[in-house]
Amino acid sequence: MFWEVFCAVLSASLVHLQSSAQSCTMSQGLCVGTEVFSSNQTILPVQLSAETTKVLFFTSQIHTISKGAFMNTMQLERVEFIGTPTANIEDGAFQSLSRLKVLEISSTNVTLLPPDAFKDLSKLEVLVLKQNKITSITKELFDGLRNLRELQLQHNSIGSIPEGTFNGLESLQMLNLSRNKLTSLQASLLSGLRRLQIFSVSGNQLQTLPEEIWGGELTNLEEINAQGNKIRVLPPDGHNLKLEKLFLDSNHLSKVEEDMFAGFPSLKTLSLQSNGLSHLNPRVFNKLTQLRDLNLSHNRLANVSVSGLGNLTSLNLENNRIRSLEVTNLPSLHTLRLADNVLTTISGAAWDQMPNLGALSLGGNAWHCDCSLMPVVTRVLRFTVTDRPTCDSPQRLKDEDVLTQTEEMLCPAGRDPTQSTGDSIAATTGTVPCPLARTSQEKLLTFT
């Protein structure tokens, strides 16, 4: 909807546009065939030229969309009400719009929609009803919209959705129910939506998701966004061969079972941020061979192991309680976020496990700046460091910038450079080469 809003703002800013209706005729043809009505427009219907196929009411002072409001404008393919004080939509308000493909009613005072509000709009492809005050919808509201591809109901106050509401929406590809007041969804609510690709229910109060999401008929589902709910568990036998993006941030997941994601082999983005996770099975991600972006930040993890994810490019572990991190065979990893944990040192034994690492965050840890940290300083200076890690110990280096330390500072004369006063940082061999020695046989990069 961006270009229509752009046209409206542009039209309103031009001095010569004084009337309540303006024809948008930019030289590039961006708004050709569109008429924009701004705050001076107070009533419907309106007079439109025969060439107009798109009409936008932008902050127009229209309180009611009355029955037959578009009776004499059958040519319209797109109608939008954005930022109007509209509170009432009458049955038959959009009747006769047999060519309508896009209808948006957003940021209005609408609380209820009559059952026949969209009757006979058989060619409608996009219906946007976001950021209103809708409290409920009837089972019949979307009947007959067999060509609807996109339905947006986010940012309303919908508390429940009757079973069967989406029956017959056989062409639906995107359904957005985010930011409502949903506490539960019928198990079969999505039955029959075989073409659904994107499903979003973020920002509700759900404890479970419809069974169809984790298997069944939704074989084309590519993205699920369930952030900001109260989900505690996921079914252990979920499967979907096409699912690529799964967002479960800010839920109540305290643990993730070993085979939790085994049925999603195409998964590329997985976000479990802010769940209170305290433990991860070391093999939980092993079957996600296509995974590129993994976000485990803002949890309670103390020990993490990530290995064998050949396509992983971004790993976010910030704001946990990590003392030990084992990373093995991540050839594509570019961004590693470790800020705000309790790490004290890093073994320099196996940076080769992340040969394409380019960005790193390390701040907010308890770095012990002794000789064993020298390989880290040497390597990290080659990367883009997004913060400035400081030494926590020993006392003589406290609050000093880790990345400005020299070998003389970290390994002062009279100290054995092979001895560390920090926690153990042994890699697979159990040794700590210092300051710069590394062995190609060591396959594990250990952070402690």
C-alpha cells in the first residue's frame, strides 16, 4: 500500500490541490488512474471519472460507509480507507464492485463488521483490516472470497475466531492474526488452506497452535510467526517439508527436545529468543542442514554446543549465562554474537572451524586477560567487532579494552605464558597453546 500513501502525502503537499478530490497524475505514471480524497471529504458516495480504477480515502472525515456507497463506480479495482474516523460499515457497502481486487480499511474506529460486508466480491485478492478496533468476526464474513490470497487482521482486539471462518478460502497464501487478544484457536481453524504460505499470530495469548501447522494439509507453509505468546511446549512429531522460517520468540519454552525440529529439513531461520531456555540438547539442531540464521539470545543457557551446520551464517547467543560454548564445523558462519554472557576466555585452538567469520560481539563478559587470550586478540582484530569488550580480571587490567592488549601486557615478564589463572579453556586436546601456537588437528573451538 506504500505507493498509494505516497501519492496521498504528495498530493496533499502541493499548493495547487485545493479541492476535496485530486487526480494523481505523476509523470512516471505511478498514480495514474488513482483519485485521492483527503480530510476535506466527509461523505459518500463520491463522483469519480470513468478512468479511475483506484481510490484512496486518506484521513477523510467519513464516519459511515453506507450501503451502495460505490454503486456507480463498478470499474474500481482498489479501494482504501486509511486513517479515517469510520466506525460503521453497512451491509452492501461495497456491492456492485465486481472488479475489486484490493480492499483496505486500516487505522479506523471500526469495531464490528456485518456478515455480508464483503458479499459478492468474488475477485477480491487482498483484504487488509489492520489497526482497527475490531472485537469479533462472524463465521460468514469471508464467505465467497475464493480468490482471496492475502488476509490481514493484525492490530485489532479480536478475542476469538469461530470454527469454519476461513473455510472456502482455497487461494489464501498469507494470513495475519497478530496483535489481537486471542487465547486459543480451534484445532481445525486452518483446515483446507492448502495454499497457505505465511501464518502470523504474534502478540497474542496463545498457549498452543493449531495442529494443522505442524503437519496435515498445510504442505505449502513456509513461514510461521508465533512470537509473543504463552506457548510452553511444541509437539515432538511436527513435520513440514517446506517450512523455512519459524519465529517463537518471547514465549514460555523452557526446554527444547532433541527431535523437536527434525521434521523441518528446509528450515533456514529459527528464532527462540527470550524464552527462558536453560538447556539445549547438543543434537537438537543436527538435522537442520539448511539453517542459516539461529537466534538463541535472551535466554538462560549456560552450556551450548553447535556443530555441523554447514549453511549457518548468523548465530546470536547474546544475553544468556553462557560459560562454555563448543563450536564445530561452521564453514559459512559470518556473524557470531556473544555479548552479555559470563565468558572468561576463548581457546585459540580452532578458529579454522569458522573460516568465514567476519562480525563478532564480545562485550559484557567477564574476560580474564592473561596470556591465553592473546590468540583471541590477534584473530579478532581481523573481524568487525560490534562492541568493545573489556577485561574483568586480573585487577591490574580491569576495565581495559581487550582488543588493545599486547603480548607484553597479557604475558608480563616473570610469568609462565603457558599458565592461565582463568577457567579451563581446553579444546579437544585438553591443552592451551600460548600465545599464538595452534594445531590443525584440533577441531573444537571452546569458549569458557
